[in-house]
Amino acid sequence: MKKPERVRDVVRPVPELGRHETVEGALEKMRQAKADVAVVPGGERRYMLVTMEQLQAAEPSVRTEALDLHHPVIVDADERLEHVAGETARELVLRPRLPGVLVVSKENLLGLVPRSVLADLALTASRSGADRLEGAPIDTLVFECPVDGERRVIGYYDRSNPPRCADGHPMQLVV
């Protein structure tokens, strides 16, 4: 099976909500679409992201425009996927609740590339497009111990020797 090369190859559709829509209505639309992320048109910014988790925590009568929404990273559908993963890795580390990046083509919203897809791609980097170097440095990554919650920011990842917390537990990538 051919590996995806462009952002458009891995984009997933997301429902679009109205700015003045109530949380109750937004939740219903997201449930119908079986989506955990939706797009809300923004004022100055073109798009905003809202998660099912954010909506469930809000009062049903509140309008989506009143919520603290995510300001997304927006990429073009024809960008190289590897390039986008490398360029957005730092943003995803600094904004751990950002659900992914929005994808547009000729000013039209196509959908979202989930952060999990980008994180997987960011763990590998290519050299001259010819071969792959597992664990090549990409900037920084955040790892967390699933046992005691210790977090560590590292700049290099070696799959054969994953980072360990102070108590010796193997740490996991925070995505």
C-alpha cells in the first residue's frame, strides 16, 4: 500500500457549526456526524475548533461563540505531509489540547488532520527524500510517565531506548 504523501491523503471531514449555535445544538450535530471535533467560523480568524469535551463541559444554552475555542493551524491540502508534520510538531507540543490542523484547498475547508497522525509522522524524518531516519531530531517532544505523571521535554527520540521517568518507568509520547 502506498504511503500518503500529501495532506489531502489523510484529511478527515469535520462538521461545521454556526457561531451563534447553542452548545446543545452543536452537540447534537457532532453526535449525528460521529465527530469529536468541529469547526466554528470565527470573527477575525477564519476558523476555530471546538471539541466534544469542551461542549460537554459547557452549559447547554451557551452559544459557541462564547466558548474558549482553539485557534487552529491551517495548512493547504497539497502540502507535503512530511513537511507539515515537521512544521507543526512544535505547535502540537506547545498546545497539547489542539486536536489537529485544519486543511483548506482554494479557500474551501476540507477537514482536519488529527494530531495523532501528525505525531506519528513527526517521529520519523527523511534525509534527502531517499531513506528514513527513525527518531531523528525534530525540535522537541513531550513524554509523560503513565504511572506517576512525570513529564519530560526532549529533543531526540530513540525508539530502541525510550525515555524513562525518575522511577524507571517507560514514558509515552504526549499527543
